[in-house]
Amino acid sequence: MHSSGDLLADRRYAYAEASFREGDLEAAADLARQTVEIAPRFAPAWFLLGEAREAQYRAARSTDEGVEAYREAVKAFEMALLRDPEDAQGARLRLASLGIGDPLEAMSPDYIRRLFDDYAVRFDRHLTVSLKYRAPEVLHEAVRRAASRGLRDFRFARALDLGCGTGLAGEVFRPVCGHLAGVDLSPAMVERARRKKVYDELAAGELVEWLSGRPDASADLVLATDVFVYVADLAPVFSEAARVLARGGLLGFTVQDHEGRGVVLGGDMRYAHAQEHILELAVEAGLRLLLSEAGAMREDRGQPVPGRVFVLGR
């Protein structure tokens, strides 16, 4: 639990959290206000106030009610960001969803790290059971078919798994990889992957930085399953992947798809990349398209999330 260092403020904050979970937005907002009055530097309470007021804004039944809730939500998220410049809770994302700031620069590494550190313990079961996650299997089949089209064996001496998480993709691809290395921003996720003994090499770090430290033409396969939903600008990723891939190597990945142009931040606080945009980036990086297919990789609230699997060749 977050702590402000003040027992009374912490108690108010705990009540506010409970009220928010139960859907009592008025009580959650009131208790969060009381918390920040006691502990004005406590970023989580400001963020919770923003969440409660944003929910009230979206459910407002009158213009005046909506405007008041919107203004307080924006102020609360701005205060949360002021108190936590590293933005571990994602205040920039929430502001972007309210039309404030650049959505393509809204997702901080600290937010992603904290999100998945907290998620690591229940990650596998929640994804595979609750969300019916199947990106690793979809990508495995796509890479197999792309390898066949490219007249190459479906075996890879050196493979890299970007945003490896707990190793769900690593488990699926391990039988066809000689040496398998993985990287993830979350140390807790990397530790979970390590326990599976699937990878020959693991690192906790930012994926472009990690790729940039690897030698030219040192990989035959680069994977990224459901990772690019947290990356707005894929150009540096494609550029580094093209550099580290040997001739004939493959870059396989999944994305959240949308029918418009470019990159958008969705209501689920994830990035969706249009197919045309992906193909433009591929050409710029010197990669060629081998396969592109639409399909849901997971569900959200029981509904399939539009997705697409790509395999690019070096």
C-alpha cells in the first residue's frame, strides 16, 4: 500500500480506494480531497482524486456537472505529476485521455515498470485465462509460415525476445531456438521468466537500449509479442532490429490494430498501430513484409481486441 507518512492521511486514502473500487465515486473523491488536504505532497491521493473525477466527468448528466468534474480531474492529475515527475502512476496518460498533452509521449518507463512489477505475480493466469491471450501461439504460427515462404528453416540459432515478460513467448519458441535471450523493463517480470529456465540470457532494461548494445548481424529472429502496445514510436525499434538481424533473419511481432492512420492512444491506455504505418516504418528500416494478418490476440471485458501479426524479413 502507498503511504504518505501520515497515519490519518493513509487511513483516508485507504477508505477512498475502497470507495472507488465499490463504484462510490462521490465518496472516493471526497475522501481523496481530505487526504490531499492532510498530505498535499502525496501523489497517489491526487491521482485517485483525478480518477474519481474523470469517471464522474464521463458519466455526467449535465454540462455544468461535466465541466466541473473535468476541471478538477485535470488539476488533480497535474498535481499528481508535479508530486511525482517520473510518473509511475501514469498521470500523463490520463491527461492525454482528457485531451491534455501529446498522447504519443504520455507513457513513461516508470509507469510501465511499476505496472508490470505489480502485475508479475498474477500475469500468466490473468492473461491466458481471463483475457484469453494467445499472441505467442499466433506469432509462432505466423513465423513458421513466413519462414516457409522465405525458403528458410524454421529454426533459429540466435533469437531475441523483446519485452519478454514472464516468458510466455519464450516457452512457445524455445524448441526452435538455439540461443534465446530476453529483455523486459520490469525486474519482477524478468525474475518470473528466469524461474522458468527457458532463456539462455535475460536482462532487465529498455528494449531499444538493450538492442543497441548487441553486435551487428548477431540474431536470426527478433520477437515482440504484445509489447508494442506500450511503444508509441517504433522507428528506433525497427532500425535496431534491422541492424542486429543477420541476412535472412526475421522480425515477428503483434500490435493492437486500428482502421485509421498512424498511431493512436486508445481508451485502454495502449497504443494501436495502423498497418500502413507499420509498412512505412519497415521500408524505412530496410525490412520487407513477409506476412501481415488481422486477428484478436486477447480479449478486454469479454470482447476481442483488434490486433495484427506481422513478420518482416531482413
